[in-house]
Amino acid sequence: MSVDPSSRGWNEHRHRWDVPAGTIQTADLADGGVTTPKLASLAVTATKIANGAVGTTQLAAAAVGTSQLAAGAAQALLGSTRSTTAFSTTTTGAWVETPFTVTVTCTGALVRIEGILPLYHSVAGAGVYVGWGLDHVVQAGEVFFNVPAVSYTLTGTFIDYTTPSAASHVFSLFVFNGTAGTLTYNGAVAAALYVTEERR
């Protein structure tokens, strides 16, 4: 159905009336006919669009690009650390929290954790684990390796996901020293921890 563009949306007394669903079709609009000058500044806001009104089928291919997304709409780096703080432990048989921590505020969405931790040991062949923790409690061991020689540095790197509650949380890197001796962080390379919320 074609509707006279000059009268669409108004009655003869110039009062607003609702446009029936599906009234405005692609054929009713000339290519390039709806431009920025046709819309009052901020006329179309989130509250004007019904939830779910604009879906994949309403958008032309490549219509939405990076510049159309509000900062943090799809994902947001909640917090990170890159540090060379000295750390070592002689504790064996238990997970130990390192000083590499990040305190962030989560919204309840999926979170990506990325960790980097270079370590060496005082004993050749020592077994070492690297993991991460939430609120000072280890959650998962992510990396295991045997140090091939005394003071030989190996770097544990990992990516993991979790969905924490909507609240403030502390994320941290943990180590597990599987062999008697001293496990030491190699400060020649920064240890790193990134916490990113994936919102869409």
C-alpha cells in the first residue's frame, strides 16, 4: 500500500496519528531520501525504538559499523594490570595468589580473562601451574609446565571465560608450586591480567 508522503502521519487538522504497522515500505522511500537533515537532532533515541523493533532483517548489510556503536556497547575492558612487582614463593601443594590483581565492577555479563605470567624455578624439572582467581579464591588452573633447567623462564599464558555476579570483584593470577624449591616471577617481562566484559 502506498501512502501520500505529504499526508503520512498527520490528519487534516494537523494532529499526529499513528502510522499503521508496515505502512512505510522500502518502495515509498527514494534512495537516499532519509538523510540527517530530515531528522531533528537526537529525534531518534533509544526510548523511541521499541525493544526488538530493529533486528537483522531491518538493517541493510554493513549498515551498522564501529562508529554507530556506543563505547562499551558490545564489549568493555573493565580493568587491567601490567606489572613487574617482585614475587616468589616456596609454598608447595597449594594455590598461591600473586600480587597481580585487578578490581573491577561487573554487570553480570560474560567476562573474558587474559593472563600472562613468566616464571622460573630453583629446581630443574619442577612442575608449575598458572591459574586465575575470583575474590581471592582460585577458580581454574590454566597452564602446566615442567621447568627444564634451573632459573629457566617459561611463560604461562591463557584465556578463560566466566560470568560473575553484578558486583565489584577482584580478579588475580595464581600459581601452584608442585616441587619443593623457590618459584619466582621473572620481572624482566611484565606480568599482565586483562578483564573484559563481553556484553553482546
